[in-house]
Amino acid sequence: MDSLEDTLQRLRDTFRAGRTRPAEFRAAQLKGLSRFLRDNKQLLQEALAEDLHKSPFESEMSEISIGQGEIDKALRNLRAWMKDEKVSKNLATQLDSAFIRKEPFGLVLIIAPWNYPVNLTLVPLVGALAAGNCVVLKPSEISKGTEKVLAEVLPRYLDQSCFAVLLGGPEETGRLLEHRFDYIFFTGSPRVGRIVMTAAAKHLTPVTLELGGKNPCYVDNSCDPQTVANRVAFFRYFNAGQTCVAPDYVLCSPATRERLLPALQRAITRFFGEDPQRSPNLGRIISEKQFGRLQGLLGCGRVAIGGQSDEGDRYIAPTVLVDVKETEPVMQEEIFGPILPIVTVGSLDEAIEFINRREKPLALYAFSSSSRVVRRVLACTSSGGFCGNDGFMHMTLASLPFGGVGASGMGSYHGKFSFDTFSHHRACLLRPPGLEKIYSLRYPPYSPGKLRLLLVAMEDRGCSCTLL
Ligand code: NAD
């Protein structure tokens, strides 16, 4: 077996030889990825069930079909995305050709988490390969079933001179990060995000950090409680709450809370039956460590719905907590499980103030029958993404960038944003070799007349019109 150094050198050599640059090569890798998903759908679904008790429905909807959609989009648009982008010129550059070239960075490292272990490895991988990079993929060691498929099966579908899967936990990833990469794309917790960024800084390697946080969900008094309850419960309990963009807590008035509680109970029973533990549609907590952490959070405030747990089955019932204090752990850390606290506020202004005195979240949700209220929450807050009157539907659109801001991350991807993330935007200007008479205007000896002329010639007219 190759040593880590040998593997990285092999990938660097491939990149330097220019092998990954042609559109045909990139398309062949994307088609390989597509075949991987098609041929191994069953295997992946079994692995996701083993790791997270993920139902085939959730696996298909949130992992496999999203990966496939990204591949199809990249294949359809690859040549257009790769094209040099012409830019507007000023008078001084009228005879030149000015454009942005999207060139691959080189050797890219993708580090993925366990909660959507197919989606969050393959979707960045699509962008990195489409952009013509060589890639080291480091899946999560926690989602073991999926890690095995990605390590053993995926490489058979890709050119191994430009792609490798490397395995390991914190220690091995720490060692990997000592090496120089040309780009690092990390999805995971803010704590590890800091470790990754510190390691990247040593080599001045650019990073995308897709992190987490607490996503507020404001519910206005004007809403239909059952509609809101259905939508909040669906997105909160999807994948047993282990979703970075899940609504983390509800902010509403005491009166709305009273209307929401029975509606949430009805939604939970409708989705998962009288005994959610027996439902094939409810996921399980990924590990004993996470289970222990979540069980601790059940002690915050007062349990209004659910609250049951079974360690042997890593089961936590869909739960709603009330009367939680802002200082309690459930309101201090990202919940990342099937627990929904409801925090009461006196007004919309108070809700906005509550949101704004915390870290900027990855997603923010506002429910109201008045579009003015939804737009007010949008205008007065900041977050990676925003959705009015629903859960994380905004991230299902590849035409929207997906990423955080502030503590929830930096950079974005999905669709063309992925291609652009994994491409260096090189500023290019090609000047004809002659016409020295015209260009010598700028040389010393300087004069006020030359200065006037040059300032006019270099003015940005903001149009791409050409004189000739
Ligand atoms: P994590 O940060 O513990 O691990 C992520 C990756 O980093 C794994 O591959 C892991 O092996 C590696 N890692 C762990 N410790 C490390 C260390 N000390 N040094 C180097 N590498 C290390 O995250 P997780 O528990 O796998 O995932 C949950 C977190 O990810 C949550 O905070 C969630 O919000 C976030 N997340 C964000 C997004 C997003 O798109 N923004 C998506 C999913 C999950």
C-alpha cells in the first residue's frame, strides 16, 4: 500500500501533468460518479440504514437524488462553466482581451461529517472534479457503514491517478492536515472548523468551512398552528434531528406556544404513530457519545412532548421542551437531535433582538401569514440561508448558494457555486505586442496633459462596449 506521502505525490503529479484539465476528463469522472450512485444505490441505502436507521425515503430524497442532481447539472453545464468569462473594459484596454479564467486549484482535500455521509461527500466532490482538481476525500469515521462503501467501492469508478479516499478520525485527519493542499473544503462542527482553518493558515491554503449552529425559527401569532407544526416537526425530526439546517428552536409568544403544542403532538403522532420507536420512518442517533449528550439535554426546561429514550437502540423520542432558560445547555449548543425547545418572546422586535445577540446561524426560518413580518425578519437579521414559511427548502435549490456566515461558516457551494468555489478566478488580460506609440503615453516624463488623458482612458465605464 502507498504511504500517505506517496498518495499525495501521485495526485500532485497527475495535476501538474495537466491530466485533469480537459473537459472530457472531467466529464468522464462525473459519469463515473453517476454510475457509482446508480450501481450502488441499494448498498448505500443499506449503509445509511446501518449508520442512522435512515429510511429508504430519506436516503433517496436527501442523499442519493441530491448527489445525482448535482452530477447531472454539472454534466449539462460543464463546458459553459469552464468558458472564459469576458469582462467590461475601459478605454485604455479597448484593444486587449480581458477575461476571467476558471482554473483548478490543484490538490483539494474534502473532509466530511457523518449526518448526511453520502450527500456531504459527493456534492463537494462533484464541484471539485468538475473544476478539474485532484481530490483527497476524507469521509467521517463515525458513519462506518457509509465510510466502508466510499472507501472500497467509490474509487473503482474514478481515475485513481486523480482521486483517493483516506480514512481516519481526529488523529489521522490532523496528520493529513499537516500536508500542503491547494484548497480545503470542510463540513463539520465549528470546533473542528477552527482546527482545520488553523492548519490551513500554515500553508496559506484557502478554505470553505461549512459549519453548524443554532437555527432560530420564529412563529408569528397569525399562523395556522397545524400547518406550522407539520412543517417544523417534519424538518426538525428528519434524520432524527441530525441536520445542520434543521430548525433548532422555536421563538414565539406564550399564546402561540399554547396553540402549537397540541398541533405538534398531532403532527408527531401522524408522522411516527403512537409509539415513534416502532416507526420505520424515524432515524436513530449516530453514536453512544451523541446519545449521551442528547440525553443530557432532555433535562433542560420541562418536557411537554416525548422525552423518552432507549440507550440500547440509540432512540430518542421526538421531543418538545418548554420553559427552557437561555443559559441552559439546550439553548447554548447546537442540538443536532430530535429535541425542539420553544422559547417565548413578547414581540417580533424581541425575537429579532434574541436572534441578533447570538452567533449568525446557518439557516433562519420565519413563519407568518403576513409577508411583511417574514420580510422584516429577513431584513433585520443575518444567516447563511433563509426560508419563509417552511423548513430547509432553500437548500434543495442548486441555483442558490449553500453556506454559512460568521460562526456558521464561510464560502458556499451547490450547482455552479460549487464549480466556482473549487476554481481559482484568474484575472487575465492579453495585449497585442505592437502599438507601442499609443501605449507610450503613460511613460515618463510625466505631464499634466498625459495624466488627464490617462485618467479618462482608465475610467471604469461599467460596460462591455468596444470601440473597434
Ligand atoms: P466534526 O467536526 O466532529 O467532524 C467532521 C470531520 O472532521 C470528520 O471527518 C472528522 O473525522 C474530522 N475531525 C474530527 N475531529 C477532528 C480533529 N480534531 N482534527 C481534524 N479533523 C477532525 O463534525 P460531525 O460531528 O461529523 O458533524 C456534526 C457537525 O457538522 C455539526 O456541527 C453540524 O452542524 C455540522 N454540519 C454542517 C453542515 C453544513 O453544511 N454547514 C452539514 C452537516 C453537518
